[in-house]
Amino acid sequence: MASLQGAAAISLLVNWQKVAEAMVDFSCTPYLGFKWSYSIRGSVASSTSRSLQSDPPECHLAAMCCELQGFEASTFARSTLHALFDIAGAIVSSSAHLFLEDAAYPILKWFAGSVSAHGALISSFNHHDYSSFESALQQTLCDGKQPIILCDSICSGCWQIAPLRRYIDVLQDSEGILIVDDTHAFGILGHEPDNTCPYGYGGGGVGQWIGLTTPRLVTVASLAKAFGVPIAAISGSSGIIQKIESSGGARLHCSPPSIVDFDMAEAAFQQNQQIGDVRRAALYSRVVEFREGIGQIGITSLGGFLPAQYLRFGASTRYIHAKLLSDGYHTLLVGTETSSGEAIVVLIRSDHSSEDLDGLTQALDNAICSAGAQPL
């Protein structure tokens, strides 16, 4: 009996593997479709804390990151959450007043909650509306507190770029800092965007895309979205990064990125230098192709020219997502708290083919007809 059960389990696993291989995946990154091989430096990685010893692989990678983003200094953490806790321990004091954009990604809200527990004041402001906190900012300065603005470079709700330059302008007469989660832009947007490549060149992030260079800007960015590497970069002025490296909370109390993480990140930076702009141009073309294709069947998407495209079909959204999956197209279902808020997210990569996109468009058309739904 046990052998029969084992054989059945193996058969089920093999069948599922065949199904997975046949599935066209629009549910995962990296957007640039990077693939690489890497070798671990030595058989055993050092266990010495980075707070006590500088790590040569990290130093080399930091130099590559600075060159890409145009910052004075960079350092790394296991994730954006670890990166923000490093920032909290190093540069956010009890005398700070944090201004949090109300549509910020949950990780920024978690960060704000953690620093408020240690005495920092927290105020929220309206989405992309710098005028809604200017008066509160002036009061903060009168009270002798340091203003810190928290936001995403690209809002994951409306997919618009935040008015970062205006945020910096309102901080000019203070010792304030703008902390930005640049994950959605890092590796995608770069310097000197033009009609040939609206994403720009290099992939250094939103600061490069809008031409913003200032010591008041600190960014955290996961390399996972664009490059497929589970590591996060913290970038800013050399003074701020030195404080983070010497007294960052996560650096002291949590495990650092592994040697494998650093190897993967270095390989990704090298591929970005060699073929990144070609991949970004291909990615942009794929996004345009997808939006034009669904437009021909009456579907509009939220996401603009970026690779994450949101589709909403009201109460039929969940059914259409399941129908796509059964037809061999894996997408994401988000906003599941209420049926009216659900959306299908299509993550487009540079290595998707025209056949992949055409197939998904046809599957969407079939699913909508089957559900009797109307695109929102």
C-alpha cells in the first residue's frame, strides 16, 4: 500500500511539473529576465558581523550601485524591511517628525509604526499632495524637530511617480530628509529618457529619471523586481550611509545578506551594464504591445508604461483569474479583502514573447465572454 501511495504521489508530482512547464507565467519577476550563474567565494562564508568587519564583496558592490544611481554611498540589507530598520536605528531619533504619505506601501507604514514607538511623531498627508503638510512642516521646524518625509517613488495604487522634487523643495530650509522606497523604479527607470526609450538608460531609479541629485534623498530599493536578486540597496550621502553602517539596527541584530546574495547581485549589475538597456527597450515594447492588444478588445489597464499592469472586472475578477489559470496563464489576484477591490495583476517581462502576450489577450477575451463581465 505504501509503495502504491508513493507511486501515486510521484505521478501527481510529474503531472503537476508538466502543467507548470506548460504554464505561461505573468505572476513573477525579474522584469528584465536576467539569468546568471554564480560561484560562492570559498567553501565557508565568514560569520563575522558586518558591524565589526567591512565586507570586501559588499564594498565592491556598493561602488557599482553608486555608479548606477549617482549617489555618494550605498550599502545593503537582506530586504527593504531590514533596510528601513537600519535607517530607523541610525538616522531617525525621538526628535524627528515623520510625514508619511497615506497611500504608501505597507512596509513604509510598518517602519513608521516602529519609530513612533520610540518617541518620533508621525503625521500622514494626502497622496502626492505636498501642500497638505506644508503648514505642519513649518510648525515642526518651529518646535525644533527634524522633518522626514516617507513615500514610494512610484505609487502601487495609481502607478504615478511621486513629486519628489517638490518634496525636496519644501525641505530646503531644514535639516529634513526624504526617504523613498524606489523598488518599482530601480533597474527600470534611468537617466535621459527619450522617445526611443521612455524608461531612460542605465536603470538607476527614479532619481536618475527625473534628474534629482541631493544629499537630502535616501532611497531603499529591492533588486528583486528588476534583477531577480533577494537583496536591498540603501543609498544616500556618505555621512548617512556611514551612520547606517555603524549603528543600523538590522545590521546589528539580524543576519546580513549571504555571499550568494552578493554574487547574484554582482552578476546582475554586470548584466545590467552589458545588456540592461536592450532589455529595458524590449520590456517597454512588450508593455506597449500588451496595452494595445487588450485595448482592441475593450480592456483598459492601470499601470501606464510600467511592467505591472492592473485589470479590474468587478465581481467577475476572481472568476476571470481562475479561468486564465485553467487556460494556462498564471497571473496575480490582489485586493482580495473585498470583491469590488480585487484586481488581476499582469507582470510583464522582457523575455515574454509576442505569442505569450497574444495568447493572454485571447484568454482574457474568452474569460470575459464566459463570465459575461464588463471591464472596469
